[in-house]
Amino acid sequence: MTTTLVAPFNRWRVAQTRPLLDRPSRLRKVADALQLTSSAKTRLEWFLWKESTGKTIAVTCRHFGITPKTYHHWAKRFAEENLRSLEDRPKTPHRKRQKEYTPKQYERIVLLRKRFIRYGKQKLLIRYHEDFPDDPTLTLWHVQCIIQTAKLYYHPAKHARTQAKRKRAQAKKRITELKAKPRQDFLFCLDTVVKYWQGSKRYVFTAIDRHTKLAFARMYPSKSSKNAAEFLARLQLLTSGRIENVGHDNGSEFQGAFARACQKAQIPQYHSRVKTPKDNAVNERFNRTLKEEFIHQGNMTLDAERFNRNLTEWLIEYNFRRPHASLGYVSPINLIYKHHRLLPMTPSDTGN
């Protein structure tokens, strides 16, 4: 009976004799527990440093590179029992700008819009000042607000679907957000080449390593996301699954099944900016080389199996033998073997 009570008592005695944390350490732990932002933690350090060193406010401001006005502003807000007082407050104005058009202006713009349903807001504003010269106060912003409020669109159902689609759309990661690293397999650039031949269309999916210029391509009868996912699986097989990021345009083939395949393989997708081909310049240059040195040399055919068989032979030449000016006139495989000591792609793998 005595043995069972000794251990809990000893633990209680140790807990009672353990030294308490000093005030700065305790406040830092509370800040971490509250998950304060880095800005709030920095402001907390202002006051802790001043108290620990005993320096004046002027010295503290010079030490942290802030103005005395900023220090006093946050000193008034600082409350030890509520460290969230050091967080930035919302800067949204309490009184927002209101629509200042009059009922008469609203009625006149609605009538003009219904009469000229295909007119834009600029044309409507000009027509308004011509028909109603007694009211020069109407602005372009007023016209836009009235059209939005009255929902006077040429295709209201289509406009409603477009707005709903925009709300559902997720923010895309742009290629400009990715900091390029000179490393093999860090970023593969993808694109789709459309070829019209004998009244039919064929699609060639292309991919190239941005750093080593190692390239791969394959023809498909359609540019569905399912085919794009199958192309990605082949590309992963060629690179032994070492792809870190993929970059491409905003085509529909890189959504749906392709996006799910990227998510499953944990490969981040980066999109080019709209109407900005320079964001995918390396792949655009490869597409040109593919057209000039392979397709335009009498290799175009609607038979995908035959096309891909010949394309595989050309890719072996492109990756293993062809000198590249951007690589110092060596082939991609020679560059990889020289700097990385690893061959990620062999002729037998290319034929799979």
C-alpha cells in the first residue's frame, strides 16, 4: 500500500520544486501557443528587449529600426493578458463607398440598355449625355453599377453561369511563383501541339525538362485529360518518378484526370499566365523543333501507332545524339551523365 503512494507523491514534489519560467520566456511560450504572426512576435520582442536591457525607448527604436511613434502606438495597444492585441487589425473602412446615382439616372440607363442591349458602358454613357444634356454628373462607374444591379446582360443565363464558375474556381499557382532551380527533374514543361491532316486533327503531347532539355512526346487522337494523365504516367516511367513540378498552360487537358494524377503523385502544377507564351518558352521552342525536324520531314500520319513508333526513334536521336546550342552543343543525356552521373532514360524505356 505504501509503495503505490510514493511515486505519485514524488512526482508532485518534483513538480512543486521545478523553477517557474521567467516573464519573457513565459510570454514567448504563450505567443507560440496562440500562433501569433511573425509581426506580432517581433513587436513583443520590442518590449521584452527594453525591459531586459533597461534601455530607453530611443535606443530600443534604433536597435529595431523603428520610429518612436510606431513604438508608442503599439505600446498603448499592448496588453500582457491578451497578446493578440499585438496583431494587425483589419484595415477595411467602416463606411464603404456607396452607389450615388439617382433614381432618375437609374431609370434612364435601364431604358437605354434595354433599347441598345449590345452597347457597352462607354457607348451607353456617350448616348446618355447626348439624349440628356441636362445631367452631366453621370459617370462610367455609375453606368456599370446600374447594369450590374439591374442584371441587364445580353445572355443573362450565360452570365450567371460564368459568375458561378468564377466563384467555384480555385486560385491557380502561376509559374512566376516558382523559383527555378538548376536541377534535373525540378520542372518539366508540358504543352499540346494540334496538327490538322487530311480533314482530321491529331494532338501531340510534349514535355521537356527545363534544365537538362530532356524531352518526350506522344500523339493521341484527342486532348482529353485522360490522355494527358496517361502521358504523365509514361513521363514518370521515363524519369523513374522523380518529377518535382510540372508547368503548362491553362488548357482543359491539364485539368480533370490529369490534375487528379498530379495530386496522387504529389506533383505541384504551375500554370502559365493567360496569353503569355514566354512563361513556357522552353517547351514552345521544343515544339518548333519537333515540327521542323520531325513532322515536316514527311513523318505526319493519322496512324497514331506508326507515328509514335517513328517519334520514339527521333526522340532517341534528340536526347542522345543531337547537339543543343543551349547546352553548349552537347546532348541532354551527355549533360546528365557528365553532371549527374545518372541516365534517367534509355532506348528500351522509351519504347514502353
